[in-house]
Amino acid sequence: MRVTNMREGGWKAARTAGWAVALSAALAGCAQPERGTPQGPGVKLARTIVLPGVRTTRPEVGVPGRIDHMAYDAATKRLFVAALENGSVEVLDVESGRRVQSISGLSRPQGAAVVPTQGCVAVACGGDGMLHVYDTRSLKEQKVIEVGPDADNVRYDAKADTVLVSFGSTNSGAIALFEPRTWTRLREIRFSSRPESFQLEPTGERLFANLPKGIRAVEDGSVAVASRSDGRTAALIPLVGRARNFPMAFDAAHEQLFIATRRPARLIVIDTRQNAVVAEAPCTDDSDDLFYDAQTGRVLVIGGGFRADLQEADSASPCTPPGEMGGLDVFAVGASGQLRRLGTTPTVWHARTGLFVPARRAIYVAVPFRGDQEAEIREYKVP
């Protein structure tokens, strides 16, 4: 597949034939040697941390009580959970398995990132476009900064000691870069629509951003490749016949991106040396977070299950557990990026976000409240 390159002059159409080659490679992936250590694929539920009172202010939305992304602070062993519909950040001590505090009064918190050099956590709020900064120990608010409409994903760039925050709308978006000592806005990287998950090249300058064009998009999604230093977009990787690409993970050692789309539900591998799709495989429905485990060379995909409000009838992924359930997929990755699904652990309907903490060999999955069931964070141990 040919990638569109800005330096070649304008956007050019992708070749569908290239996607067929990628599919053939994916189907052949079972015969490929797999990277990582030879461990069992299963993840096991270790414990559940209940979050009483974490509910919703908008019962009419698609996922009432929706919980969005998380961040982990290794220094305090605390998990910061953006409880979007509850308007709060839930702070959990993962050593004791208890809630430390609920920081309330926020307008749809969506993303969070810990800034270890400053001992703080930055939380982006989609309702008012603000970024709230809290001390990770005292939990006192240190700063509030305006980002832009629908502020969402947050990343800390250790190489440059900067904080990046995505924001925007369906037809216009950007990632803003901040210096975390004074929270001065340094610059913006502009895109044609609001970026969803984005990942940073740890030793270089590249940034990779998902551009899905909204939760109801039916047109092809794409992945933008941009420079963090000058903000220029170098390439746009089209996802032919694939839409609603929200989560993303990056394997820096093998220079591969992992993308999950929702229409249809697919895990896609992109070789960032060529900026080309090299493999794909069906995955669980409605994924909003996925992670690459460098120790085992495996990919963990969190999905919330079939969404009748967003998906056509009979379009459920074969990987999604039957009934109203979510799933946690585990994929092995072949030497050339080929995928093999090792198994799916059933979870809970609408449990589609979480965080993998390699140092704890655990993945935390957010379960929103439903009926008589309180919201909770489930800790699954990863072999």
C-alpha cells in the first residue's frame, strides 16, 4: 500500500490492492515465529476495586456512567481514573486496593498523564476544554490551563519534557504541546480532524495520531505521522475499508504501530519504517484502549462489546463474547508483524478502557455502573 506523503505534493489515493496483500500476510501469520517469552496467554482476574457513587449525569448517552482513560504514578503507586460521566478523577492506591480520594467538579474528564519530573498529573476535560494539574501526593490542584474544545488524550514526552494534549472537532483538530514547569503553551500540531489516541517515538521526533472522524464515521480512517519538533505532518496512512480507529499502541523496538478499528472490529499492524499496513486480524468490538507488552511481545485489546446503537445488526465481531459482554483479547505478534489471537477473557459490557502497567504485570479495566452494579476497576494479572 502506498502511503500519502506531504513532501510528494498533496494527498494521493491509496491502493486497495495493498490492503489485500496485508490481509494475505495476516492470514499467513500463524506460521510465523513469534517474538517474546513463551508464556501462557491467559490473563486472570486478581481483584476488583469498587467505586461507590461513580455514576452519570447523562443517562441518555450511549454508555451511561462512562469511564475514560487512566494514568499510573510509580512513585505513589496510585492510579488516576478519569470518570467522565461522573465528572471526577478517582484516585486509587493499587497497593492496598482502596480509593484514596475522588476529585469532583470536573467537566467530562477524558485523559490523564503523570509528569514525573514535576510530581503531578495532568487531566484533560472534554466538557470545557481545560487541563487540570494536580500534585500526585497531596492531590491539590496546582494549575488550570485552557487547551481547546473536547480536550482528550494526554501524553508525557520524557525526551523533551513536554506534555501533549489532543483537542478539536470532527473537521478540525490539533495536539498542543506544553512545558510542564510553567505550563507555557509551546506550539500546536494541526490535523484535519480531532486526533484520538496518539503515540510518541521515544528516541526520535515522530508522533503518530489516529484520525477516525468521529464515533459514527463510515468513511475510511487514517493515521497521521507528524514531527513533534516543527509540527509538520509528513505522511497520512489510509486505513482502506476500515473506520473508527480510536486506540493505538507503539512497539518502538520493532517500529510497529497497533491500531484497533470499530467498523469493522480489527487489530491492524503498521510498519512505521514504510508507513504501510502489514497485517490485520479480527478483534473484540468497541475497543477504546490497547497496549503492547514488550516483555512478552503481545498485544492486549480492551473492548466493550457489541453496540447496537453504533453497529449494524449481525455485525458483531467473532472475537466478542456472546451476549452483553466485553472482552480482553491477547494477540501474539509474528516476526514480521503477523497476528494470532491467543484468547479472549470475557469482561463486562461497556468495559472498554483501561491501563496496562508493565511493572505490576497487571492491566486495569474500567467497568461503568449499570443497574445495581457499582462502577469498579478490575485488576487482571498478565503472565
